[in-house]
Amino acid sequence: MVNSGMYGLPTKPFKGDEPVTFVDAIKGGKIPKQFIRSVEKGIRETATTGVAGGYTLIDIKVTLTDGSTHPVDSSDLAFIPQRVLH
């Protein structure tokens, strides 16, 4: 279960065409498309700049599986996951 303002991001090793493969698996419009783009942007930026120890991430697949929005707290910035992949 994902609470308001949170989202599910299972991550696993994956060899794709790009260093990071992002999959939008949201059903029923639970998260507006503009926020899904923000999540993807944050994932790609974090993978490029690195997480723990500053090591970049390659060959991963991140799937956005669940989430919710809140009329007051939801914004593009709130959906950019800074350093969530550690």
C-alpha cells in the first residue's frame, strides 16, 4: 500500500538499450502524466549523479507501480525522487 505523496519503485538489474529503463505501470490514472515524467526525470538524474558513494547506476530497470496525489502537496518537484535508489 502506498500512502498519499508516495509511490512504488521496484528496481532490478536489467540490460537494456539505455543505462536506465523506466517503466510506467500506473493503472487508472492514479498519478497524472506530468508527475510520472517528474519521477522518471528524478530516477535518471539520480542514476547519472550516483547514489551512496557517488557511484552511477547502469543496467537497471525501474518500474513505477503505484502512487497517489494530494491536491495540496502534489507538484512536479514533489514527484522528483531525489536519491531514492539507495
